[in-house]
Amino acid sequence: MNEDRLKGNWEEMRGKVQRKWGELTDDELDQVKGSRKELVGILQKRYGKAKDEIEREVKSLEES
């Protein structure tokens, strides 16, 4: 999913993100506003995983 599609479908993706990464706060999700780069950065910081691993997980979630 490209950046524009992610922004357009953010409300749907937001629910998926909340279910998968339940420790994220509403403020963090509001900060993302559909930006893949912001989402990946917040997830890296929160969960301490490598960027490529987080990007794979986000892509998998988008495709589900």
C-alpha cells in the first residue's frame, strides 16, 4: 500500500494497528495520521524492533 492509500484508509488501518500493537496510545496514533514513516518510527521506539522488521509487519497488516 502506498503512502496515499495508507492516509486514505487510515481509520481502517488504525483499528488494525491498535489490535496488533495494543500498547500504542491514542495520542501516538493521532500523531501518525496515516504516515507510514511516522508509524514505523513510533513502533520502533515503542517495541525496540529493527526498522525492516517493523516495515514487514506493517506491510503484512496492510495486505490483510
